[in-house]
Amino acid sequence: MDKRIYLCLAHMSGKEQDFIKEAFDTNWVVPLGPNVNAFEKSLEDFLIDNGQLTIDNDRKHVVALSAGTAAIHLGLIQLGVGVGDEVICQSFTFCASANPVAYQGATPVFIDSEEDTWNMDPALLEEAIKDRIAKTGKKPKAILPVHLYGMPARIDEICAIASKYDIPVLEDAAEALGSEFKGQKCGTFGTFGVLSFNGNKMITTSGGGALIVPDEAAKKQTMFYATQAREPFPHYQHEKIGYNYRMSNICAGIGRGQMTVLEDHIAHHRHVHDLYAKAFEDVDGITLKSNPDDRFNANYWLSTILIDPEKTGTNYDEVRVQLDAKGIETRPLWKPMHLQPVYANNPRYVNGISERLFNMGLCIPAGPWVTDEDVAYIVEQIKACLKK
């Protein structure tokens, strides 16, 4: 095959240029502006059912920001995370889920995965909370689960444990835009939720992210911190440390165009997953990650497989190298945070699952540009790697 097949290449609707042109024509090329407001509103309409109300009958809101990492950071700030605190984090994920905890001078405490979803293990979570209280004399300041590769976590159990110990949840749904648990959109379960619009996500703003907040007051507070914490004076006055985290009106224009194809993107990722599921159902030693039961409705941002060396006679890295030579981009599963050198001394509560997954798994192409013919070729090349 002459072309290269990428994991998840950005796909434009064709309407992005119209919104970008509007920004240039009206000279709204800076952070804030009509595109930002409209993008936030479209995300709210997609994510938040009108019946979902929070404190004082106020609806959840969305604040568009420069990155998903910025969203996590601002969520932590508003939860009061600071020097000397601990935050319970998922180990099996990208570093951006944990790094903002360190920005605040706090300590990430890493929790391993469970088999059903590969996300934070609720049993280990409760064990960790009890142990941290016993060892430090205070409970963790927040819990930061992740919906990995678009697969919803066991978020009902995680939130129940969080409620039991009165610890807020900052929900990382960066990879899970459109994923649902029991019909509710991921990102809307916690006190705060996080989205990412990086170039390879379900939709993109070239970069960018968003924070889902509980009410109008939290939206105003988020915007305050995201615009350098400027106080309402005619001169520049600052009483708190702020950040330059707002999304530009141009990037939000891309987002507005992308929202018109979001449902199509989600449907396509699920379609590609179903093609892989059928193709691999009789292949011994290849396991495709799928919804554990009907409560889960993953967006399948990336399709992921586990390769059993004993049954296949090969391993994930050999397959990765051979697929790369055939023009197919793949990626190993995330290396767990508790195995990363930068977090070598952090507390961790592990069961070996995420380490095993890391040593067996690959992400395979699933994006909007991946055709049915591409899937057939990818499956053919994976089967050609098997030695048993």
C-alpha cells in the first residue's frame, strides 16, 4: 500500500474556514469572541441534558481553554489543591493527567487498573484513601480518574467512593468525547470534567481543551484564572496567580466546524471497531478491547488490541515494527505513570494489570480517514505477523 495509514488523523468538515474567515473579517482574532462563545454553547448542548441540574438549579457549563492540560490545572486550583496535598491519579494514562498535580506542589498517588475497562480500580482506590489517611493524617484532596482510549471508567463506583469520603472528582474525559456510561456523557459525572481537542482527538481545534464546570459561578472563576486573574479595575490589578489559558477565537472557529461532524466521527470510530471485532473474533491470541457490558458506550477513539506472545509466537513490539514497515502507524499502550522515572518515588497502589497491558498492547488506526479497505489491510498485516 502506497499511502500511510495513521492512527487518528484530523478530519475537517469544510465549514471551519467559514468560521475562521468570520473571525478575520470581524477582527476577532484574539482569545474570547463569538466563536468561543458559540463553541462552548455547542459543547454544552452536546454534553449536558437540560434535565441535568446542579446546585441551585444551575446547569453545568463548559469553558474553552488552550489545552486539556490547562483544564486539569484549573480544575485542581479550584478544588484547592496545593503544596503538601495528595491527589489520587490513574496510573495507566498519559502524563498530562498527573503533571498538573505536580505544578501545584502536590503529590500524585497512583492507582492501578481493573480488567473490565483498564481504568482506575475502585477497590484499589478505596484501599489507597484509607491508607493515605492512616499514613498522612489527612485524606487526599481530589480523585482524578481517566476514561482511557474513550472507554468509560467504572465511574459510578468511583463517584460513590468519592462521595463516601467527601473527596471531589476531577474527571479526565480528554479521550472520551461522546462516550457514555448508563446514557450519561463522560466528563459530566465529576465536580469538574476535562476535554481535549488536540490534533488527534475526536474533534480538534488544532490544540485546545475545555473544562466542564458545575455552575455559572465556577465558569466565571475558571475564566478569571484563565485570563491572568485580572481583577475588575480599570487598571491591571492582580491579587492571585493567574494563567494565559483561554482559547483563541480562531481556534474556536475550527471547533465550531468540527462540531458539525462530531456525531459522524463517533459513528465512524465505532464502525471501525466493529469491523476489527468481526475480523479478530476467531484469531487466537489477539484480543480487541470492547465495551464490558451495555452500561458502557465507548467512542473507541483508538481501537486497542492485546497480543498474547505465547499464543501468537510474537509480541506487540515486533508487530509494531512490522506494521510500520507496511505503512501502518501503531502505538504501544501508555506506559503506566508509576513506572515513569519522573514519578519513581511516588506512592502507588498496584496490582500488575497496567504493567501487563503495557507489555502486550497496541493502539491501531481508527480515525475518520481509515476506510473499510484500510481495516481489511491492517488486519491482514497483523495476521501476517503471527507465528503460531
